[in-house]
Amino acid sequence: MLSTANSYKRGVRDGIPVFFGYLAVSFSFGILARSLNIPSVAAIIMSAANFTSAGQFAAVGGIAAGVGYFELALTQLIINLRYCLMSSALSQKISDKAPFFHRFFMAFGNTDEVFAIAVSYEGELLPSYFYGIMTSALPGWVLGTALGVISGEVLPERVLSALGIALYAMFIAIIIPPAKKSKIVALIVAISMVASYLFSKLPVLKSISSGFKIIILTVIISAVAAALFPVETEKKNAN
């Protein structure tokens, strides 16, 4: 087993690619926050306290739309519920003797990308290795946000509009690969798009606030998809 210092250094090294990925995505978040008149300091603090891209994008949209605290909290709960499953999976790789404060801080820095690296770590997951990943990866999210909000204040409006396309490109990049691999995923994506369009046009549905639209569509579509198209687990041969 690696020493604490060596495992930390390895985590720092493994987290460097995530740093650059976060830098690009959070730059788009910073620009979006400024375009919605979110104060620069508030946007940066949000990124420093919450490492959740989907949650933050939804949050600034809800704040700009004037939604209530309960609506914002419920939206964040649903969007970020996956982190409970990720943390539960990582807890199985941590030593039973690991103090609670290690689990607490590891859960705070457990993002999708950090989880992907940590869960593939062979053997027992050392907190020092996880902290190494956080040291490299998470500052990229805060720095990118800061650069984005600064750019939003000094760059011309036309340039900002062009850079704003990066946000939509990010979502397309997330959707296309799994949709190409699975017809079911492609179908769910198409249904989600149609349902979202209907919610914005139909008389009764369009009166629902944006935050609750996200909550309703997420819960209903994911529940129906899970019931109709359950993920088949591989059955290992006991022999």
C-alpha cells in the first residue's frame, strides 16, 4: 500500500485532467451567472461551496426567475440525489477505521468526475488519495467561475453571446455519447425534449414555475424510464 504522502501525490496527478475540464465548464457557468445579473462574488462563492455543475446551472436560472427557497432546495435535492449513491459506493472502499471527519470532507468533494477516478482506485481507498484529487480538480471549478464572471464584465456583448454557446455544447456533449450507445437513452432524451417544450407552450403547464417544471419532469420521466427500462445487472456464475 502506498504511503500517505505518495498516495496524495498520485491523487494530485490523477486529478489534473479534471482541473482543465472544470476550468472550461465553470467558465461558461460564470458567464451565465453574470448574464443573469448574479453578483460576481456570489457566483464565485457558490462554486466554492457547491461542486455541482447541473445544480448550479439550475440554481442561477431559478434565482434569476425569482423562485422561492423551498423550490430551489427541492430542485437541488432531486438534481444532486445521485451523490448519495456515489458516496455510498465510495464508503465501501474506505477502511472501517477511517474517522468520520474524513468521510465528511470526502463527501463534500465527491463530484461525478472525482468519483469516477476514486471508484476505479485499486484496493482500499485512502483519504489522502481522495484529497489529492480534490486538490487538483476542485480549484479548477472555482477559478473557471472567477474567469467567467470577470469576462462577463469586461468583454463585449457579442463575444459573450458567442462564448455562451459553450454551455449548450457542454450539454450536447453529455447527451450525445450515451444516446449513441443506447436507443433507450436516445428515446428518453427525445421524450424529455418534447415534454419540456409542451410545458413551455400548453396553457396550464406553462404557468408552472421553471423550478417546479424541472422537478416534475425529472421525477416523472426518470420514474417511468426506470419502471419500463430497468438496468439489467450482470449475473455472475457461482460455479
